[in-house]
Amino acid sequence: MLKLNTLGALALSAITASAGWAAESSDPIRLTLHDWSGQLINTKIMGSILQEAGYNVEYVQADYIAQFAGLKTGDLHLAMEIWETTGREALDEATATGNVVNVGETGLMAIEEWWYPSYMKERCPGLPNWEALKDCAEEFATAETAPNGRYVGGPVTWGGFDDERVEALELDFEVVHAGTDAALFAELESAYQRQDPVILWVYVPHWAPAKYEGEFVEFPPYTPECYSDPSVGVNPDMAYDCGKPRGPIWKAAWSGLKDKWPGAYDIIEDYRLSNEEMSAMVGEADLDGVEIDTVVANWMTENKDRWSGWVNQ
Amino acid sequence: MIRRLDNRALIVCALIVVTIVLGQFGRDLSKALDMRWLVKFPSAWVVSFKDPISAGIKWLVEEAAIGPVSFTDVTRAIAWMIEQPYELLLNLLSKGFTSGQGSAEVTLLPAVSWIVVTTAVVAFGKYCRDWGLAALVGACFLYLAIFGQWDSAMVTLASVMIAVPIGAGGGLMIGIWAYRHPVGERLLSPVLDLMQTIPIFAYLVPILFMFGFGPVSALVATIIYATPPMVRITIMALKAVDPEIVDFGRMVGTTERQLMWRVLVPSASHSLMVGVNQVIMLTLNMVIIASMIGAGGLGFDVLAALRRLDIGAGFEAGIAIVVLAIAVDRLSQAFAERMGQITPPVHGQSWVTRHKRTTLVVVLLGLTWVLGRFAPALLDYPDSHTLTTGHFWDDVVKYLNVNYFDTFEAVKVFFLQYFMLPIKRTLLGIPWPWAIAMLTLLGWRAGGWRLALLCGGLSGLIAITGLWAKAMVTVYLCGASVILATVIGVPLGVLAALNRRAGTAIGLLIDTLQTLPSFVYLIPVVMLFRVGDFTAMIAIVLYALAPAVRYAAHGIRNVSSDLIEAGIVSGCTPRQLLRLVRMPLALPEILLGINQTIMLALSMLVITALVGTRDLGQEVYIALTKADTGRGLVAGLAIAFIAIIADRLVNAGARGARIRFGLES
């Protein structure tokens, strides 16, 4: 009897659900894909959930920043990873036009900071405290930068204020900007193979901390005042005398999405992942060579209750 | 007369010396005179072009309209027209035909099987030329299947099959129009320069607005980039048709149309195919950038592999692009040749006997579609049988890195200290008014007051946009690379022309370098040489080498045999023959090769920005990531101006050389 009841309830919910879908558009919801595994996994999980909920989904390859052009016109509908740290400016500009909305956090937190491999601790014992860098800058020097240490920063487009930080904290380092993410980690891979000194910009969620042993440097913690007010912080005369801000990774959508697929919008709003989950999945994909679709399918079966909760609300 | 010449040479020498000295000490001098503005263009004088340009583009995209039809409607309609054949091809080659969407999707017909595609290209190769070609293209496509690149390669192939006909056909039409209307040619020339030299990132954002997000925008960008050589070569080839042939055509009473299509175009077909080859190469060149805005395919595989530092996978996907380029290029050339011949129609046999190959392919297609339901391997190459050499490449790079890093470092430091940094310091030290004056003077000497005006005007524009310093870094990076590429490339070209076997090997190397996405070797180079200008220079040299080699070889080969005979008769040794006869006569061609090298070097700037150079390429890249259309276009135009100045000066120089050798009056 009980069994019959649940079956009946299921059938009923299926009917109401399908009635719900009928009201919404059967056009595909377009999700953007970029070129890093974490984003692909994140997007494909979202896409799979939407598909399970009965929506049509289409994945479109797009550039991280250029995608906003598509989100504004409604050519694209949903971007799953806009990092507070690198995409905030573009996101704010887009939401200001009224054609793009911020659908909230993905639950992932971006951390970006100076990072060094563990073997550097022997050569510079004071680490991870940032003040150790003052004494052993020379350990990090190369022929071109000596006697200053060489710090490989992210592409200029990532911002990050490293040049200012070096000056404000009076570190004897020269900031060399890698042009891309790939070049940045190529530097790390190369130095790690040789066990040579290296200190560079690393961010998580990313596969690098899983592959290489190492730590983030501990700078004085970030506060908004530290960036805006010179008198705050270690150096009374200069701003940027602290670490980098950490922040959420946002979901951004075309503003028409809410009207066209209201149910989908609710699911997207509820969607949350954690850093640990994501790091594990990125590691599986990039280091163990598991196909991204397999990683996504595994997550879907393991977390059925969680995502069913988002769908059925 | 001799005295005057001497005087002139003296003045030239003196000016060069003054320029270099100024470059060395300009900075100190301007400080001593308290005239910092001499070296650093004062920001108060900068005219901001970027805001009006941004506003203009915004207006074009959002408001411009003729009556009820807005500008974006027109561009979207064009996008739709390109999209239809593309979707068809994509479904046919990669996705399969489906009905319904999402979970209700039903596959009506799967994509064409890898067996059928490979058989079809082999049959086509045999039809166009012989079994040799068939074997080559067959091997190319088998590589794609066996190395697990098939699906991505078919996506790329679909976009190539759309972009190349539009680029080549459109280029031919525009070229013919310009040939008929000399005014058109003059108008077109600067437009072509801009199309070729403004980095694609500079106009990416407006294109996305106009043509929508996805593969079509990527196709449009590709076509913009790949068409100009076709136009240029068409104009040149039509002009080069023997006037006697044209007269003959007129005498037999052809109409204008007949004269063009029955006489001129067939006579020029050989040169025209060079243009098609260029379109194909440039299209495949764009694969990486196109994949960033939604084209997917092999370009995306390269990018994704390198983001996880999987050098082997990136390399394999890169080689797949090369392989695809070789197959498409060889097939299209053979096909054009075949079209040029007249084959007598065969009568009296059944259709099937006359079209054995087509029948075979169609039968196979049907068979795989029917049997594929039961044996999936007939449709998709089985994953379990794919090969990979990925780890091998990772290990090679690791081995070099661990064992030879110090050697690489020493080489790098040597080049930086004695070659690159002196050039950089000098260029950045030259006061900008002096540099503009010198360029104007150079223009005047090489090509009269028009060229002087052009050089002065364009370099002046760069200065007042406030991009002078970044432009000088650009000139330094490209200049150093072009010097190296010439030093390596010209001897290689000479060798290729004189020795047939070396010629084949060098030809293959050059084709590979031009189509292998530079990103593939950029990352290993970063691992061995670290981020910086030297790495950027290696990437530029590798990419820009091709024209230096090609034109040099072409020039040496084309020296008239009468002159060589005359040289031999008068007792030249082979070495003297090369030094006194071949080289001087090939000089104009070599100069044109250097001209193209400069163009390619400039077009690499956007890629080198990815390894952290601080030039105009970086400016464009920053503008892209900030979606600042105006800023990107201004920096893009500055690059184009540098290219145009270099192009005009070198061309004028080449013309001067030809006149001196009596090849042109």
C-alpha cells in the first residue's frame, strides 16, 4: 500500500512537473564552456541537472570575457564561473546594462596568492610567513633579475596589484608577468622538475596544488581598506600592503532567462558546489586523465539526493 | 656625378650614426636639457581616439539602421546564411542528423563513418591525380582516426570547408573587380592591409555583437583574416597574363565576361592556386583563435591540453591540424589541376561503370549506416585502439629541461645581452620627433613625397595616440625577430632552390611551421627559456621564417637560364655564379619575402602577448579582456600602421632594386 502510494505520488509529481515544463520554452538553454577543466565540470554538472529536470541544454564554446557580449544579446544564457578575482569588472559592467544578472555564488571560493613548492622551505626557513621573503629574496633570483628575486605573476589582465605589493611591503622582488595561465604553470612545471627555486601566482580551485607539493605565502590578510587607504596596514605610507582578496565564483545569466525558463532559473539559483569537491574532480580529470563526462556522470550518481532537492523545490 | 653620390652616401651614413648615438644617449640628453618630452611623449598631448571609436561601434551595433532594417539585422541575416551550410556539414561529418531536443532527441542518421570519409578522400585523391596522392591523403585521415583526433578534426574540417570557398571565391571576385577598376585597386589596398594586420582580438567583440555568439563569428573572423592574400594574388596574376593572350582573346571576339572567365582566369590559374593555398594555410592558422570564440574542434583541444600542461596531447592535436592542412591543400591543388585539363566524356556505358569510385563510396555509406547499428566501430573509430605518443613528448621536454637548462640559459643570456637589449635600448632612446623625421626622410628617398607623407603621417598618429613606447617595443621585438628569420631563412631558401632533395625537406618543414599552431611549441619553449622577450622572439622567428625561405627559393629558381648560361660561359665557379648572378637578380624577390616576414611577425604579436611581452599586442589583449572596443582598435591600428610603413618602404626598395637591374623600367 505504502509502495503504491509513493508510486502514485511519483506519477503525480511527474505529471505536475511536465505540466510545469509545458509552460516553459523548449528552446535550448545555452551554457558557455571555457578552456579549463574546473569550468567544464561545473558547467556540465549544471547542464546535466537541467537536462534531468527536462530542459534542453546546449553547450557553446566561448571566451571568458568575450562571452559577456553574447550574454547581453541573449545569444548565450548562462555562464557558470565568473571569478570575483578576475571577472568582477566585466560582470559589473554587464549587469549595469540590465541585460545580464548575477545569479549568486556557486559555492566555490577563489583563492589567489603567492605560492612556492615545499622544497623552498629548506632554502628559506621562515616561510610561509611573508617576512621571510625579505631575507631570502636572493634565493629566488635568476640571472636576469639578480640580486632581486623573481616572482612570476599572472597575466597583466588578471590585475592583482603585485607590482604595488612588492613596493609596499619592501620586498626585493621583480614581478615578471606570464601572459597566460598555461605559461604560468609551464614555469612551475619546469622549475619543479629541476627542483629549482620558483615563486609564483597560483589559484584554487586548480589542479596544480594537487600535483605539486607547496603552500601559499601568508601575507597580512586582505581588507578593503588596505587597498584603498595607504595609512592602514604594515606600511603606513602605501596601499596594497596585504594579501590578495579571496572571493566567490559567481554564476551569471542573461536577464531574459528568468522569464523564459523560470523553473530553470530557480534550479540555477540553488546550485552549490564546494571547493573540496571541485578540487577532487579537477584532479581526477587533469591528473588521472579521466574523461570529463565520466567525472560529471559520477558526481551525478553520487549526489542524486542533493540535486533532486534543487530540482523539486 | 661620382662626387655627388659620395656626398649622398656620406649624409646617409652620418644620419644613421646620429640616430644610433641619439638612441644611446637620447635619454640622458633629454634629461640634461630638461626636455623629457623628447623621449617620453607627454600625456597632455595625447589625443584620445578610443572613446569616439567605442561610441561609434556602439552606435553601429545598437542603433544604426536604414529604415526599419537595422545594421545588426543585416549582419545577423548574413550569419544565418553562413550558418545553414555549416550546420549541414557539421551534422554530416560530426554530429549526425537528429530530431527533437534534449532528452527527446532521436538520431535520424548518424554522422558519416570514418571509414567512408577516408575512402572518399582516397578516391578523390586518385580521381584528381594518382595513387600517390591518394595514399598521402589516406594516411593523413588515418592518422586522425588512429590518434583519436577524429571528432575534433571533423568539426575543424567542416569550418574549413565553409571558410575556404568563401574566402577564395570572394577574394577572386574582389580581385577581378579591382583588376577591372584601377581606382578600386587603389582604394582596396589599404583596406587589405588593415584586414591582414589588425590583430583579430582587436575586432573580436564587435564581431560577436554583429554575428552572434558561436561558430559563425569565428568563421567570419577567419574569412576576414584569410581573404586578403587571395585578392592580392588575383590582381597580380591577372596583370601578369601575357598581353598576347589577351589580344588574341579580343581578336576572336570575346565579350568582357568571356575574356575574363575563358581566357584570363584559366591562364592565371596556376598563380591563383597559390592564393588558394594561402587561404587554406591562413584558415588553419586561425583555428586556435577561432576556437576561443566558439569554433571548437582541434584548436580547442590544443588550448585545453596546454592548460593542463599536457604537452603531448597538445602536440598531437597540433600535428592533426598540420595533417589536415596538408591533405586539404594537396587535394585542392590537384583538383584545380584536374579541372584545367579536358577529359573526353565517355559514352555508352552505364552510370555505375563510369562512376566506380562514387558508387563505392555511396555503397559504403549505406552499408556503414545500416550495419553501424550493430557494430559501432563501423561508425566511430574504437577508443580502445587509439594510439598516443603523449608521454614521449612530455619526457623529451622533461629530459631537456633537467639536463640542459643551464646551456639554454647561457644561450638566452648571450642573445639578450648582445643582440636584443641593445636594439631595445636604442629604439626606446631615440626621441620621437627625430624618429618621425627620419622615417619621413626615408620615405621621401625611397618613394618620393607621397611615401614621405604616408610615413610621417602614420608614425605621427602613433605618437599622438600615446602608444609610442609600446610601439617601439613592438618594433624592437619584430625587428630582432625579422633579422634572425632573414639570417636563417634566406640561406635555407637558397639551399632549397639549388638542391632538389633539400628543397623537399625544407618545403615540408616550412609547411609544418606555418600550420602548426604556435601555441603548441610556445609552452615547451616557456619551460626551457622562461617567460620573456626571448621566448617571444623564438615563437615569432619560427612562425615568420616561411616567407623568407619561400621567396628566396622562388627568386633563385626564377633567375633566367640565359643569364646563368652567360655566367657559366664567362667562367664563373658555382660560388661566383651564386654571389654575382643569382643573388643580385633574386634580390627583389628576397626583399618581398622579408616584407612578408615582417607582416607575419606583426601578426604573431597577439600570440606573444600570451607569454608576457609588453608591446602593442599586450595592449590589444588587455583591451579584449576589458571588452574595450576602442582601446583594442586603436592599438590594433597602431600595429597596422607599423606594418604599412614597413611594407611601403620595403616595396619601394624592391622596386628600386628591380629598376637598377633592368627588370623594370
